[in-house]
Amino acid sequence: MFWHAEMCVGNTSCGAWEVCAPLGDGCDGCYLIKRAPTRFAERPGWHAEVMQGRETQEAPLAPASSMTVQECHDYLLKANGADPDQNFHEPENMKRYTECGFKMRDDSGKTKQLFVGGKHYPTFVMTHFSEPSVELPQEVEAELFKSSTRQARQQPPVAQQGITSQLHQQVGTTSWDEHLRQKPSGPHAFLLPFFDTNIGHWMKQHGSMNPLQSYEMQSLLQQGDVVIDVGANLGCYAVPLAERVGPTGKVLAFEPFRLLNQITSANIAMNGIGNAWVFPVGLGTEFSRFEARPPQLKFFSSPGGMKLQNQQEGLKQEEQLQLYDWDSSPESITVVSLDELMLQSERASLLGFPVVQDVRLIKIDVEGMEKEVLMGAQQTIRHFKPIIWTENVAYFSSKGQDVGLLQIMDQLDYTCAGAQNAPNDVVCTNKNGEGHQITV
């Protein structure tokens, strides 16, 4: 077998050995390994050799500051803290690893990319999303507040040094939090149903179903606020709202359909969001359980239009067949009231519902069940008096004739107005100026 031993001997950057793999018409694949393993096994058709005197030699790696983004990519792909031959946990290696992560995260030259995968249903994974900004840009916030008494977002005080920062200092690395204080803007990644022709398509293009609506909701929030997202779907609002309220805030998202709940959770996790909870239940007037058809994710559809009950009502047969998955078994749906969860009931404990001291914003988009959600949240609304942003298609499609939701809000001492950037939504606040107001 042909192999380039003399090439490896003459190259001082070759730490110890060379393997030659018989591929194609001959030895088309030769690989120089810069660090020798402690042992290797002989295999038919392969040649390997540890060179005398270089058993522990390791060619020095360049610092991350002098590495290109591609070199950092290749380094991070191969880095393995569980491999004893890499000496990964030496301070210089950990510093290089961390700084390469920063370099890849901050690379502004990357364009968004799509990976298509999936086993039981096809998915997109979109990476390097940066335009338009998922977070409310400062110039947009200034425009929203131009003719308002509202104040721009207050920046949080610098957090006290914690254990994580001390650990980084010990090895000479910079913590993720510290790096983001210097460079807060960064890319996003999203998991999307491949055949979602509505919200999924909008997220591919704009990072949100409606960026202006997202910006308007974000403008209502400050660091430390609590948001309740009822009808999270793919998480396109849960992600930016959680970023907006920061680590001391909370986003409590509800998505009862199992697969959509998993997608929302994936989008929360892929973007490193640590202040969001995603609950696999719907909200309504009281506790109930029933079966419902799952979303159609294997053909062109719009899972954002999923209903929990009366799923076929008002739909043509072809719309029913396209919106819901009739090839899969119905799934069990659980509905609870928000008031029950806020009272820290046994069901709240089972769901891992956190203790909440205040609620600034409740966003509701549940395909016609908005009134039921509000009826089951009356105690919460009367106590915290949050801003309520809710879809109200019935009112707008009836040209103002269906005022059922507005009557409920009136009974709760709330008044509503149309949302500036969402034509089917209303924004409601306490009519006596109590609690959370848009101008505060």
C-alpha cells in the first residue's frame, strides 16, 4: 500500500502519525493526525504508525483571535472534552473554544441557511437569521414612542458577579453574559414545520408571523416583566418576548397540541432562552380533557389555524382534510384555567408552574376561544390588572356586531382599542387607569 511516511516525517506539525484509507481507485484518502492516540488497532487495508519521539508531541494551535471563522468552525466541530488525548480542559484550550464560539456567533457575514430533515414529518431548521431583527430595534422603539408619554426601555443594572463568572475567570475565559453585554445583537435559529404555509413561511422570511406586532408587544415590556402567551404555536412571539424581559423576567407559554408544543420548546432551547416555560395544556374556563385531531404536518397546511374544539365547524371538507391529520389517532387535550394555575393548585405543581408575583402582559391567540380564556382568568386579571392583547376576529369580521369579548372586558373594568399593527387584535387596559397601563 502507498502511504506518505516521508511526508509526515518531514513535517514538524505532524504530531505523531498518519493513516491511509483505501478509497476509490486506491489510497485516495490520507489523513495527518496532529496528536498520537495512546493506542490504536490494526485493521485490514489500513496502515498506521506512531513515530518514535513524537508520541506526545502536539502542534500548537493558534489563538482564536488569529483564526478565521471557518477555522473556528472546524475546531469546534472536532473539539471533544471527553477525549483524554485532546487535553481539552487545559486553560488555553478552553479559552480558544470559548472565543471561537463568540467569533462564530458574532459573524455578520453569514446568511440564513435551511436544513431539511425529519423522520415522522419533515422539518426546516433555519440558522443565521438576523434580518429583520427579532428584537425590537432602538430606532423602531423611538418611532413608537415619538408621540407618546411612554418611556423607552430601561437597561438592567450590571449583574453582580456570580459563580459562573468566577469559574470563567479561573481559566481566563469570558462568560457568555459578559460577551452579550458587549455585543447584544446576534443571530437566531428556528425549527419550523416544512409544510407550514402560513406562520412557518413568515418566520423564514421575517423571523416572526408579524414583526411589527412583535415589536409593538415588546415595546410594552421592561426587564423583569412577566408575560403569559396563550396559544404559543411555534413560539415566534415567545422567543422575542422572553428576550425582551430578560433573565429576571418570565414568559409562560401555553400550547396544548403536542407536536406544536415540542416545536415551541425547541425554538426556546435553540435560542438559549432560560426564562420561558412551555406548558402542554390549553387555557379555558375550567379543567377538562377531550380528544382532538392533531395538526397536519405532512402536507401543505396552516397549523396556526388549529382549533381545540369544534374543529370542523365552518370549514369545507377539503379544508378539514388539509388542516388536521386524519391519518394519525386523535390526541388527548388538557385544558385548565389560568386562575387555577396562579393559585398554585396541585395541577400547577404537576406542570411545574412557577410562583408569579405580577403579570404585565397577557397575549391571547386561540382561534375563537379567547372568551373562554378570559373567563377562566378573571381573578388573575382583577388582581394584577395586566395589559391584555387578544385576537378578536369575531368583532372585526362582523364589522363590530359581535361584541361578546368586549362585554367580558367591560365587566372586568377594561376598555379596548384596536392594535396598531395587528388588524384582528385589540389591546385592553383597566378603564380606571389602575394596574398596568400602556403609558407607564
